[in-house]
Amino acid sequence: MSGPLKNARHEKFAQERAKGNSVDRSYVAAGFRANRGNAARLNANESVQARIAELQSRAAEKTVVTVADIAKQLDEDREFARKNKQSSAAVSATLGKAKVLGLLPDRHEHTGRNGAPIEYRNLSDEEIEARIRAHEAARGVDTD
């Protein structure tokens, strides 16, 4: 089905249903006298159901926001910030885009062998310091 229903009250009913209103409320809003049985019957009408689905589909298409949309907005925000010499805002937009694109993880989780927690309770201070030095050396950090 494409386009409005021929009966104006049926169309209004479909629009109200597509907005999320109840069958009874939509029936009255369309100009009918309250009658649950008639409201349910109109709601079950195939052409009315098709129109409700069409209206909901159109609404959903308008509200879909993709990662690409957000990335584009952040690019625009960054450009605006740079033109206005707002380096902090430009950096924020860049970092926001990187997060949206999944380039920056929100956090890092460190675990021991086979995903178990790293145990430090039974280690001496010297053993802990040795582990820290080994970790720093592996990362190329000069500890001297």
C-alpha cells in the first residue's frame, strides 16, 4: 500500500496508531464514538494495518543514524572548531570520531594466565618490583 487511505477517519486512525497510541485512543482521535469492538475491528483491517506499517517504516527511516552520519557530524564539528581556533574542541571531535569508529577502546583489561586475575597477594615487595621492571622493559621504558 502506498499513500494515505481513502477514508479520512481511517487514515487518521492509522496515523494515531503509528504514533504509538492505543487502539481505543486512536479510534476516538479519528472522530469515532468510543466503541472497543469497532476500534478492534478497524485495527484488524488489512489496509489499515498496511498503512500503519508504512507510516512506522517511514518514521524509522527518518530516525536511523549511522556511524557514518556521526563521523560526518564530528568532521564538521572539528572543521568548525579549527576555523574558530578552538583546538580543544577540535581534539575532542577527533577523539569522538575515533571512538565512534572503534579505533579507541574504552578500557584495557589486564589478566594473568588463561584470562585469570593477576595475583599479587603472595608476592614479596621485591617480586612485585621485579615484575614491574620486566613489564617496563618489555614496553621499552627506561627505569634508570
